[in-house]
Amino acid sequence: MKLLRVYFGEKEKHRGRPLFEYLTRLAYEEGMKGVTVFKGVMGFGEKRHVHRSDFFSISADLPMVVEIFDTDEKIATFIEKVKELKFDGLVVVLDAEGFHM
Amino acid sequence: MKLLRVYFGEKEKHRGRPLFEYLTRLAYEEGMKGVTVFKGVMGFGEKRHVHRSDFFSISADLPMVVEIFDTDEKIATFIEKVKELKFDGLVVVLDAEGFHM
Amino acid sequence: MKLLRVYFGEKEKHRGRPLFEYLTRLAYEEGMKGVTVFKGVMGFGEKRHVHRSDFFSISADLPMVVEIFDTDEKIATFIEKVKELKFDGLVVVLDAEGFHM
């Protein structure tokens, strides 16, 4: 089993709608179980490395993470679909065990 | 060492009290160290797979996760206690290293 | 690759500034990519194990976690810098795979 975490800024959109909504719906349609979305209070990614005096204003675009727990195969398939999208973000995969209550 | 993550909806209760309070207190009584509770902004679990036009209203019951870092043995014991409870949720265990400051 | 999670209370400070700001800036200066800060809704750590009747008031100092994804080497270097600081907290490291979009 894998725990997938997809990180991006809350302003990221896909076809005019928030990316987190798109990813959540995609996960739903793919039959994934155990999808959770968290919003952070600050963050920066690979492409937001601009130094500026008002450093902490970079958090205006708050980070979000969509987290999905599923089989290795379903996570791999989902990642392929994520790769087709265009956004600044980060994809992290962790080995995990677990079960639904 | 293990990092345990227990996911459920914020409306889940145990004996009339919020489940996250029960789990946090249980962790405290079991002598666990390093317990953190996060609230998500959206999510769905195994049993909330009902398709409806107002898809995103499913987030009315916001997801929560109780996260505990401890030894393999203490996490295993805690999971046995979690299994005795009745709630819709997800239990995920990750191998981890770490230390207290 | 590693996923680092550093947990502490939001009231922790370093040189008069919030610890989460210091850690985020340090990560930025070290060239880390993929830094996200989350705030929890409740938690306790190793040194807050005081039993009291108003148990849940311990959450007045809300937990925070600074999460960083980077190479094993850069995470190890960052952890050495974290160890030089003084705060009540928890450092957790997870094996991870991933990529930037």
C-alpha cells in the first residue's frame, strides 16, 4: 500500500476550477478510498524561490496537500494522471500499511 | 519507530464525545508521546462513496487525522484499542525514525 | 529521498520570532525545495504530560509541523541545524519517493 501526497498552491486551477477539487473528484471517479485534503499555513515550492524583503508574504498562495491511501497499482495509475496536469507542485509517495475501519 | 495516522470525520463520536478527543486522551493515558491532531478541508472515505450532484457538499463532515509517533510495540497496542471502536475511518502506519527535542 | 516533519507548539520562538518562520526561512536559505507548514488543532508532546482536569486546554499552544521533502543528504544537514536549536518538539523522518511538477 502507498500513501500519496500531492502538494500545490491553493490558487492552482485545472480548467477553471480549483486543483484540489479536480484531484478530489478524479480520485473519487477512480474509485480511490481514503482521500483527505489539508490546507497549510505557509510554504514554498521549487519555483517560488524568489528572495524578497517581504519573505513571508509568499504564503499568500497557501499550500494544500491532497492525500490518498490505496494500493501500489492504483496510486501508480493516479500518479500518471497527475503527471498529465500542469501545475507547480510536488508529488510524494510513502510506503504504508493500513486498513479501513 | 512508527508514525500512525488515524483518519475519520469530525462528527464521529465515542460515548457522546468527539472521537478525536477520545483518541487524544487514550493516547495520553497510554503514555504515548508526540500526538498531533489535524483537521482537513475536504475528504471522503470508503463508505462515503455516494455520487451526488452537489459533490463537494460531502465535505460538511470535515476529515480529521490523529497522528502519533512512537515505538512499534506501543503503536501496535494502540491500534488494537482503535480496532475495538466503531467508526468510519482509516488507519495508516508508516515506518519512521525520529527523536524528541 | 526523505520526508522530514518537525513538530512543535506554535508559541515556540527562536530569537524572538516564531519558530515556524525561522525554520521556513532556514529551509529557504539552505535551498530546500518543497516546504510546507501545517497547523494542528490539538496535540501534546513529550514534556507536556501534565494531568489536569481541564485536559483539553493543553491545546492552547497549538501544534505546528514544518514538512520538507528533499534528498537524504540535505535532510540530514537540515536536521543537524535543527538539533542546535532549543525547543520542545519532535523530529520525524520518513523514506519517500517523489518529484516536482
